[in-house]
Amino acid sequence: MKQYRIDSSNIPQDSDDDCYLAPDDPVHELKIAASLGGLGAAERLANYRAQQATLAVGSNKGQTQREQSIKPGTKEWFQLWFGQ
């Protein structure tokens, strides 16, 4: 079996974005609070939290799955996560 050594020279660095942060990551709140030396940060942070709250309301599928004991891969699971 042939072995390969992989290091940073094998990975193209043609993008400024080298990672992905989830939209609900707390670092976004820190970035908002730190911007502009705190000027308007409270209002922007309140808007951000309100936006995140509206997103969380629609994403309770995991809780429904646990409450109804739906197992991943079953017909009911696919219907819950991918159904209309």
C-alpha cells in the first residue's frame, strides 16, 4: 500500500473563508458587541437575538423526534425531516 504525506502545501488557500461558523454560534454576538467600539451594539445585538429566536421557533424537529421516539432512517423520520 502506498502512503501519502499531506500537509498545508497540498491544500489550496485561494479563499479568505477557511472555515464555517454556524449561524447560531455565540461568536457572532461577540463580533456585534465589539463593532464600532460598542456604539449601537446593544440595538444590533437585540436585533440579532430576535432574528435567532425566530429561526429557533421553526427548528423544533429534534424535540418532536425525541418526544415521539422516532428512530433515524425510518419512514416517519424522513417524513418529519424532509416532508412538507
